[in-house]
Amino acid sequence: MNDRRDSGSGTAEGTKSLARDLRRWARTILLLIATIWIVGLLNLVVLGGRWMSLGIVPRTEDGLLGILFSPFLHASIGHLLANSAGILVFGGLVILRSEVHFWVVTVVGGLASGFGTWLLGRPALHIGASGVIFAYFGYLICTGWFERRAGSILLSMLVLLIWGSTIFGVLPVEPSVSWEGHLFGLLGGATAAWLLARRRH
């Protein structure tokens, strides 16, 4: 009797712990999206786009600020909506795997996207959180290869099967899209997957 009660208590506690984790992860994702929207609406509606100057302008001194600030700047409401959906889907999948991995991929991917664009991007204004989104995507499709674990491989295969066409975002097809930010974000996410897999092993 006692053994059965202990087992049931342990299961209930595990369920409560999982529920707490899910709520915390959801708050983290929603807080990130909310921050992007607050900054975006302030810039677009209140300031008339004045903060656009904080975007990345490759190989300029002022453009260095964009490495930190460009993920929070967006050109339109549509741009905000598209990137919010990307953070919700890809960022959500990463944080469900590991909260630590989520923050590592966010930082490594964001910096890789920013520095790469500043060093090698076209002479234009580069803004938006899509570099970070591509970092999440790069992590998700590479983690199976680097970790060589059944769950990780299955996740990578499912992401490629469902959202594989996202990879075409790294091609210089649309002049108004910062494909450079996408490319270096993707590489940053893959690098984070490799580093985290080495740490795990």
C-alpha cells in the first residue's frame, strides 16, 4: 500500500513540476515576443521609425550597434507578425528541449547573425529578429547529427520534413530581405548545436 501511495505521489509531483516548467517556458517565449512588439510599436507608431538608425549597416562604426539592437527593430506590423510566429514555433521547440539550450542558441545565433552581417553583408540597413529565428532553425536541424541520439535525430527529421523549405531563406532571392542575417544566424545555430552536443558528451 505504501509503495503504491509513494509511486502515485511521485507521479503527481512530476506532473506538477512539468506544468511549472511549461508555464515558465511559455512566459519566456511570450516575454521575448512582447519585448519585440513594444519596441517595434514604439519605433513605428510613436517615434516614426527614428530607431531604425540602430540597425546593422555593414562595415560602419554606427552599424556596430545594430548587432545588439537590430533583432528588436522591424520595418512593419507584417514584419513583426512574421517574426513573432517564427519565434513562437522554432524558439518554442528549442525551449521545450532545454531552457539552457534556448538561451545559448539565442545569444550565439544572434551574435553570429549580427557580426556576420556587419562584416560581409550588403551596404544596406539590416533589421529584424529573423537571424535569431534562423539560429533556432539551424540548431533544430543539426542537433540530431551532432548528438546522435534517437530523440534528437527524430526532432531534426521532423523539422526538416515540416519546415525544410525555410532553408531557402538563406538565398539572395529577395532584395528587401536580409538573407545574410538568415545565413549567419543559421550557421550560428548550427555552431551552438555542435558546442552543446560536445558539452553533453
